[in-house]
Amino acid sequence: DRPLSARVYQVRHDAKGGRVLFLKLLSGRLRVKEELAGDKIDEIRLYHGDKYQSVEEAEAGALCAVTGVSGLRPGQTIGPAQDGVEDGASAVRPVLQARALWADAPDPQVLAAFRQLEDEDPTLRVAWDADLRQLTCHVMGPIQLEVLRQRMQDRYRLAVDFGPCRIAYQETLAAPTVGIGHYEPLRHYAEVHLLLEPGPRGSGITFASACPLDSLTESYQNLIHTHVMEKEHRGALTGAPLTDVRITLLAGRAHLKHTEGGDFRQAVYRAIRQGL
């Protein structure tokens, strides 16, 4: 009778490419056609090996799979967390990076295959550079590359090799700094002032606001928060991903007539880059 609470422990794709989300139900009930993370559940499955049985409902304690849900990834918790259950992805973070190499297959086909594998294992952190036609992924070591190579061949019929593993360096700050981003082409306007400070080791990128609401509306502040967190920012030393930085919104300005959502995206990116 308690509210629904569940933990996503795996994502797979069936033979037709459909996304199958595996859940452990911690409390409550789950029914077909109910909404989960903004999507409607098409089917609830109880698996026995490779075979499954479709059911209309699953209760607390069940290990089940659902289809039709796209917005959840392994490690996430739905609803109120239970004692001893933490939200978030696996604490395992691969520290090696390898470049994928292929010759015959079209780039979009290879990228789509890697994106599907990343959906099942978010620690891969696939990165695609369209200008250089370069795809990289994070791995634990050469054995995982052998598994990926075989999986690409067996599942997607793609001959993919990998370059040597290298350390996936990250960058952070040594001292606080302020970055200001201003964006004002014709009929557009946004300005953002951000305080960038070193954060605790392992904290990643965190965001807070010290900007009064009478200076910048809550909707614009939420938009700035989204733009800070939506991409992997690169450091100024080697271009490695930025991490362990606390970003605080100090001030911002918008125009009543000319400001659009994308304007703040440009202002945020410029403020972070200028601060670095």
C-alpha cells in the first residue's frame, strides 16, 4: 500500500531493438499503461532466463521488466528511496579511454550501435567528435575492449577495433574565479555571472544560486541551471572534462522582449569558458 519505489538495475534491447528496462520493486505496485518517468508502460514482463511472461501488474518485491520507458538509466531510483538504497549511477568510474576504429560501416550506424550499448552501460560515456570523425568510450581495460569488439560483431555485424587505452584525464580548479557571459546579437540578449570554485574530490559539477528572484526570474534561473548541467565542459589546460567544480549563479540579466531560452545557453557557456 506504500507509494511506488523501484530501482533500475539493468537496461537491455530485445531482438527488434526495443528498450527493456529491468526494475526491482521496493514498494507499491506497477500497472500496464501507468506513467513512469513521463512515459506510459507498454508491457510488464516477468523473465525466466531468456523467456518471459507478460503480466498486467507487479507488486513490491518483484524483479520485472517494462517496455515503453525511455527516460531512466541503470542505477536510478524511482519514487522515495528505501533505507540503504542510494540514487545515482554505479560508483565504478572507468579511468581509461579508447578510440574506436572502423573502415566499412557508415558513421551513423556505428554511433547508433555504441549509443545503444551506452544505454545499457552508462559508464561507457561514448563521445563523438563529428569534425574529426572520432568516437571514444571509457573502459576498465583491454578485456572490456575484447567484449565490446565481440558484441559489435555478434549483435550489429560491425567490424570495430580499438586503439590503445589511455588515461582519461580530468581537470578542476585550483582557486575560485568569476566568469561573465554576455550574448547580444540582433534581437537576442542574455547575461550571466557565475562563481566557479573548487569542489570536494568526487563531487563532479554542482550548481547553486545566489541571485535574487527579483533580479532574475525563477524560470530563467532554472534554465541557467539546466544549461550548466546539460553538457560536459572542457578545461582550459588540456581540454579534458571539467570536474569537482561548484558553480554559483551570482547575477543574470534578460530582456523583456528579446530574450529566448537559447540565449542563456550561449551566455552560460561563455561565462564558464571565460572563468576558466
